[in-house]
Amino acid sequence: MVIGKSVFSRFVPLLLFAGAILLLGLVLASLRFATLTQQSSQGALHAARLNNRAMLLLTLVQDAETRQRGYLITGEEKYLSPFKRAEALIALHFLSVSGDLTKVGISHVTVERLKRLIDDKLGEMRDTIGLKKAGRDAEAIAVVQTDSGKRVMDEIREIMTRIDAITGNIGFQREETMANAAKWLLISITGGAVLLVILVGGAIFLAVVHARQLEAARQALAEQNDVLEVRIKQRTQFLERANRELQSYSYIVGHDLRAPLVNIMGFTSELERAAGIFADYVKRSPDTRDDLADKIVRQAVDDDIPEALGFIRSSMKRMDDLINEILRLARAGSRQLNAEPLNLLDLLSETVANLQHRLDETGASVVLSPALPPVVSDRFALQQIFGNLLDNAVKYADPSRRAVIRVSGTIANGFAMIDVADNGRGIAERDRERVFELFRRSGPQDRPGDGIGLAHVRALVRRLGGDVAVKSVLGEGTTFVVTLAADVRSARDRGER
């Protein structure tokens, strides 16, 4: 293929100009989608906080009712101070939350109705307490037995349930917006990078064809381009599958995705510079070309361009890895829980059976306590929680001794506490909280992993009305203490989730 000098001189600058415009568009689009994601994230967080504040108002009313009943039953003055404190907090909390409720679509009529109901309930409680103080116990009990207070309380709960549904729906809508923004962010970055590579590759191809003395370098670059196209095609297919599953997003996306994007921008400039070297070279007449110019062009082909393409590929891969791990965590946070009665001993026996091949390979063993408590919870979430913890215990076993993992549990005060203890290599004190952070790992990085397993565990446990903590002695072993609501439905009703 022979290309005339005048055609080449016109075509290459056009390609470079198109690449610069494409890069600018890619940056602007990425910033736009990142900003939209951040705004949606803030909206979802605001809705969740408003939901918590509304549920706190209900909790305060219920707490006041509990103190009133305690005083009516026992006549002890110790119930009056907490009642008065709850009464004062109710007024202040309602004043702070009422304005925000109307901003998210709760009608003024509903807010005013809720205020009247709370005032009526507090008035009834004050009246019965006054009757009790006056020694008119029978009249106080009679007021309670009319069930008027119960009806008021039921209507308050009904209104709060509607508020919970509305704020929850707002949060879901914001998550949908974040998911869409993330999808288009990925599409814009991936599509722009592919087009940018094609444009730069075209310029390189023209330059190499025009410079016959660089035929060998052109062959190497063509092979590199072939490999790059295959990798981009494979990665694009993977990203398309990830985009279909994308449901939620968080602050870390806007933060961690910027670094690979900056790398792509920087090394795109390096490609643009290399293409400029070709453009200057081919514009020169053959008589003015010397060994130094040939050396500079060869260095651009052999070193600069492959290095820039390699950094672009590694940056795109890093972006892909971050998104996939966040998707996994997001799906766990948005999946609808299915509460059912579960025998933890049976569930953990199934989990151990699924890991049996790993246990056989490493010689590890799992000892399950027969006294594991029954719970009402989500089977799939528990399987993921304990599957991750057992897998970690096997993965980080101490090679100097046979791994033994012990699982025991108790139940108290409406919570099931499950200990997963191993005799592995342990976790340093400074890392005991960091291991729960997204993309964070502790100790020697000699085992495969992305640092999301324990973050996933903590997110699931908290959705089940509990939390997870770690106790460890470096070199001796680690115990993960999983605290779960014994009945996740009751925890949901109490507003603990």
C-alpha cells in the first residue's frame, strides 16, 4: 500500500485532531456522569437518613408509652423522668423532621394528622399519669382499657409505615439513577478508549506504510494491534454483562475510577506525542532524514507506543475490577431478604459440605457445635456470610500446623451470636478493622483475593440486623464474632434494620 505525501500530510493531522476532540468529549462525559452519580448518592443517603429519623420518632413515642405503662403498673417514680425526657425529645424531633417529610412528598395533611395523633397520645399518657399520681388508679386503668390509645398508636404506626415506604422508594430511585450513570460512564470510557485506539492505530499504520525503512517496526505494531483488539473485544463483552447487573453505586466509584481515567488521559497524550513524531518525520524530504531521526521514530514505535498502550490496558483492567467488586456488594445490599426459620447447624453443615474439597486438599477440619441456635433469617445471606468466613479460615491457615475451625453460638436478648474461630496465622492489631474495608487486605499478600469478602460479610450481617467483629492474636488464630437478629422480621418491625 503506497500513500502519497500530500494525502498523508492532510490525513494524519485530521486523525490527531479527531483524537483530541474525542478525548475532550470523553473527559467531559466522564465528569458529567461522575457528578450525576455523586448527586444521586447524596440523595439516596439523605432519604435513608430521613427514614432513620422518622423511625426514631416512632421509637420515642413507643418509649414514652413504655414508661407510662411502667409507671401505671408499678407506681415507681423512676419511670417518670424517662417519660418526660422522651416527651421533650418527641416535640423537638418532630419539629426537626416535619419540614423534611414535606420536601420528599409527604402531604401537609398527613404531617399535621401525625402531629395531632402524637399530641393525643401524649395527652392520654399525661392524663393517666396524673390520675395515677392522684391515687385514682382505677380511673387511669379505665382510660387505658378504652383502647383509644391503642387505636391512636396503630394509626401512628400506619402513617410511619407509609413514610417508611415513601423514603425507601426515594432511595431506590436514587440507586437506579446511580446505576444508570455508572453504566453510561463505563460505556463512554470504554467506547472512547476503543475509538481513540483505532484513531491512533490508523495514524501509526499510515506512518509506518509511508516510511518503507520502518517496515519491520510496522509488522510488530500490527501484531500488537491485533492482540489489543482481541483484548478490547473480550473486555467489552465482560463489561456489557456487568452493565446489565449494575444496580447501585457509592462514593468509592467516583473516587477510585478517577485514577485509571487520569492514566488513560496521560498515556493518550503520549500516543499523541508519538504520532506527532511520525507526522514531522514524514513531512521531511528523504534527503533531510538522518540516523538520529530514524532512531527517534524507531524508539517511538518500539518503546513509547507499546508502553502507553500497556498502561492504558492496565488502567482499563483496574477500572473493570473495581466495578465488578462493587457490583457484587451492591447486589447484596439491594436484594430482597426472605426471612424463614432456619436450623443453623443444618445450614452450616451444607456450607461445610460445599467446601469439603478445599478441606480435603489442605487437611483442615471444621467442628460445628451441636448447640447452634435456630434463627429466622435469610438463608442465602447466611450461606454467603459463613461461606466467606470459612473460606477465609482455610485460605489463611498457618502452614506449620493442621487447620482446625470451630463454630459455636448462643442466643440472648433477641440476638444470635456465632463465633467462627480458627488457629490460623492471625491478624495484626492495626489491621483488625481495616480488613472489613472495601479493597483492603492484611498481612502478606500471598493469597488470591480482592479484599471484598469481609466487606461483603459485614454488609450482609448489618442487613440482617447485626454486626461482625474480629478478635485475633497474631500467629495464634482469629475469631470472627457474628451477631445477628434472631428473628430478622422482628428486627425490621423494631426499626433495627
